[in-house]
Amino acid sequence: MRKLFTIVSLLVVLSFVLTACGGGAAPTQAPAATQPPAATQPPAATEAPAATEPPAAGEKVTLTIESWRNDDLSIWTDKIIPAFEAKYPNIHVVFAPSAPAEYNGVLNTKLQGGTAGDLITCRPFDASLELFKQGYLTSLNDLPGIENFGDVAKSAWITDDNKDVFCVPMASVIHGFFYNKDIFDKYGLQEPTTREEFMNVLKTLKDKGETPLVMGTADQWESATMGFQNIGPNYWKGEEGRQALIKGTAKFTDEPYVKTWQDLADWAPYLPQGYEAEKYPDSQTLFTLGKGAIYPTGSWEISQFEKDSGFNLGIFKPYVANAGDQCYISDHTDIAMGMNAKTPHAEEAKTFLSWVASDEFAALYANALPGFFPLSNAKVTLDDPLANEFLSWRQECKSTIRNSYQILSRGEPNLENELWRVSAAVMNGSMTPEQAGQEVQTGLEKWYKPQ
């Protein structure tokens, strides 16, 4: 009996050994992305944990996309991702956005902690270039499909020596003003084209008991992105002025910049009551509920505004100083996508990025997200009338990009963050336009030597 027990025991042990040898263990997943507090300044870089083992052949893989475009969650989930997964059923994609104002800090913290997603939505120029320099993004020079983009499209996501492209360009956005056509029609108002006409429209609306302008300053970035960078190019003459800042032949204390901040100060009496505490989602809600006539913003709002507004929408270009002046628009290279250098799913991530570089994606993205205009060489037909109207401004006005994004935000104090701070302060009445120009210029001169 004892001998029989010993034999049975040996057979049980042997069966466990054979089972362990015969079945492949599931690959360890990257830790779930957490939501740490937004960091004003990212902490010193730490060594990311070693990548986990790649999945076995044919096994389904999940890719996670980091992004600041939280407004687009349903579009990615319901339209874009299903189109990709229909072609690549073994790759599941999750779109996991953060709040726009927190994205840079949250992303840096995740990358340093090794918890970032496989695919990184890239802001243009310096912020993403720094991620590449720190080894968080990988070169995409050999990615199939990268040849579909010209030099201008790639310029926001390429190294200074033009040797490495590190994000696949996706889209640009155009700044301007949305307005409530029903309110304009009620009072017989026309789209303003000059500063004087714009201020007269604001005064008329206020006199009629309407809230003329919808914008808050609590998040700060709207004051700069949707205010300063929206109307400013018509004062500093677009690329001419932007390049002059980089060369050091222009300063933020110059008249074009002070005039831009003066305009923002002049907007303040026409903003909603309590605008100092109003955040970006609050402004969106107020406008779409018809509680304000004009919203300074850009083409990226089209999808949400068309979905949520119960009135007829209109748009108009950033106003010029005087009738007949050349107009300029911020046609900003806004968004791209790169690969986390530490992803355990590099091949699958490259498959997704190649698809992002395709004509199929360009058409799908442009029409799923009207107001995000493709940067690839693909010929895309836009279905949305407002998107087509924004795009038509390229034929009338000269294009530029936001003046803080290339080169000038590489040091401390960070120019982009400084523009947020002082633009909000000017609109809040706690800083004069002249003080804003002096503070920004002084901060820039602490570290930047013109090229």
C-alpha cells in the first residue's frame, strides 16, 4: 500500500511539471496608468522599469493612448478605434485622455514612473522634442507611411538637425471666433472684421442685456491660447513677428504684443460675471446653452459645439486692426502621435502608427473630428460646412503658428506657461499690458540667447 501511494504521488507531481511546460504564461501587462497630481515642473527623470515580455504570436494585445483631447473620447471609442480593430483584430486600443491643462505634467510623471501608455499624443515642437531627447519617444524614420508627410508637416516633430522624426503628424487647428447666429440675427448684427467693429458688437450686445463674450480665466491657458494667440498674429504679422522673436529682433515689450494684451484687457467688461472662476468646460457649457453670444476659440470645438448647441452656429476670422489690412491666422500644427520607447508592444504600436499615417486615417480623422485638418499629403474631402469655412481662410489669410511653441519654451521660466499666467492676469485686471510684456521679456532673457 505504501508503495502504491508513492507511485501515485510521483504521477501527480509529474502531471504538474508537464502542465507547466506545455502552456505559455500570459505576458505581464504594463501597470495601469494612474492619475497623479499635475506637476508644474516635472521631477528629475528616473529609470523606467524594464519592458515586459512581448506577447506570444497571435495573442491579443492592448495598446493605450495618452492624450489631452478628453473631448474626443467618444469619437475615438465609437469611430476611430473600431475602424482600426476591424483591420487588426488582434490589437485592442484604449483611448485614455487627461485634462488638457494637466496633460504635460501628468504625462511626464507617468513616463518617469514607467506607467505611461504605449502611444503618446504629441504636442508640437519643444515639449515633445524634450521627451524624445530624454529617451521617452522613439525615432520613426523607418515607419511605413511616414513618407506621406512633407517637411512642413513634420517640422513640429523633428529634431533641430532634421535627422529624426519622432511623432506621426495628425492635424492642425485654426483659431477664430464662434458665434450664436440667432442672437446676431435678433439684433441685426454682422460678423465683425476689424477691431472697431468687434468692440461695437460687444457694446451692442451688452446694452441689449446679453453676455457678449464667453471665456474664463481660471485655467489660464484659454487666455493665452484662445485670446492672445488668436488675435495676436494680426498685430505681429504672423511668421514675420514669430521669427523676429526667435532672432531677437523683436521683443514682447514691442507695440504689437502690448496692443494684443490691451485688447484682452478691453474684453474683460464683456465677459460673464465671475469669469475669474470660470473654467474651460464651464465656458463651453455656457456658450452651447445660448448664454453668451461669442466664443473666442478655434476649429477644434466644431464637433462638440455642433452636437451640444441648440442654435445656429457661425464663425468669423480674428479681426484685423484696420479695414484692408492683411489678415493672419494661427493655423497651428497641433497634434501628432508617437511611441513610448518603453512599450512592451513595439510592433503593434508601429502597426497602429502606420495606420495613423495612412490616407484611410486622414479621411476618417478629418471627418470624425471636423476642425482637425490633415497634415498628410492625402486628398481628403471634408463633409462639415464649418470645417470647410475654417479651411477657406487659408486662401484669404497668411498662416502662422503659436509663437511660444518653437524653441522659445525650452528654458525656465517656460514661455508658454508665462503667457498663460500674464494673459489671465491682464484679463483679470491685476496686471497692465505693459507689465505683461516686461515680465515675459525679462523671463525669456534669463535663459534665451537669440539664434
